[in-house]
Amino acid sequence: MKTTGAPLASAPGLAGLRRDAARDLAVVAALVGVLASALGAAGDLGLDYMAKTWLVYGLGAWLVWRALAHHPHPRFGPANRVTLVRLGSMALLAALVGEALPRPPLASMTPAAWWLVVIATATALLDAVDGALARRSGLASAFGARFDMETDAAFTLVLCALVLQAGQAGPWVLASGLMRYAFVAASKPWPWLAGALPPSKRRQTVCVVQITALIICLGPIVPPWLAASLAAFSLALLSLSFAVDIRTLARQRPTLTET
């Protein structure tokens, strides 16, 4: 997870920050391990589910640790702790990719599918908490905003993969989760795509609609035709939102005359 701003590697508070973050990372890791063990046993998922959960969470935790030098505060902060919990919850869901849960027809595994919806919904609802906590505690930062955004992006891609695995939509649904990563990749040959965008309620609303629609698609009472329609509608909204942002960035890019 890369962040902007000058590194704080030489700051006196970095050692304390790392101790604070290490404690939080370890606590969430333990919680993820307990929940993965319980879910694996309940769903008869096997040890590979536990291993995949640890792998996903470990990768996320490593990226967070690497970016700590760009954290501007001496404490990890309550908002980042909430985002870290969301990262752990996302790891639990990501580890289901390739497992027997979920699978079509989704209506045949109602209790397990509802638990999947509950976990995904809780993960989404926590997204409304971390930003408010950051502002209230006075610990808002570019680090926290980036951490939140990357967790949202990974969560969306995981939901897309689970909707596909459940047979609720075709492979095209992955476009919703891959669009941001394609946008970031495109900024390498076209650097103007990495320009700054102003805060946008439209962007936030589309993100909420996207995640909500994907969670609904995982409901065992939602037939595949309706799930596919909802996923297609949210994908269209997301595509339109990206098109608006690309147009904005194109208009503000420097011209040959200016350079």
C-alpha cells in the first residue's frame, strides 16, 4: 500500500507507532484465526480455507506495515483499527474463493449463504465508521484514507468473485472489481490519469450502491436473473462514474504548450 507524503522513518514517534500497529495487527490476526477455524469447521471447508485466510490477511498486514513510515501520527488510531478489522473480515470472505461455499444453486445452501451475507454486510457497514472515527479523534490522514480505499477495492473484487462462484452472474461481473485496478495500471502509460480528483459524493454513492448490489446478489432468495440485472446496473453506474472522472482528469492535464 503506497501513500503520498514524506516518509517519517526518522521521526521519534515511528518506533511507538510500530509497536501500536503491531499490537493491533496481532489482535486482529488472532481474531481472524479463531473465526476462520470456526467457519471452516461449520462449513466443512478444510485446512486450506484457514491457510488462504492467513495468506490474504498476511499480505494485507504486510502492506500496511510497509506504509507505516508515511503515517503522520504517533498512534495507529481507532479508525485504522476499524479498517484493519474490515481487512480481516475481507480475508475471511476472500478465502472462500475456490471453496464449496458459495456454489450454485445458492438457494440449496440457505443457512450458509445467509451467514455469508451477514459477514459481508457487517464488513460494509464498518466502512461508515472509520472515517467518522478518524475525524472525531483528530487522526485523519492520507494514510488512513488510502488504507480505507484499498480495503474497499479488495472487498469489491472479492464480492464479484463470490457472485460469479455462486452462479449469480457471468464472468463479466469481475469488471466491477477490476475496474479500479485497470485504472491504476493505465496511469503508468498515461500519467495524467494519476492526477488529483476533488472529493465527490457521486463517487461515494456509486461505491455504496456497488457493494450493496453485490451483497444482495449473494442472497439465497435472489434468483440469478435478478442478481445479474442488479450487478449489471451497478456496473453501468460504476462505468459512468469512472468515465466522468477520466473526463475531468483529461480536461485538467497539462497541454504541450504548458509543458
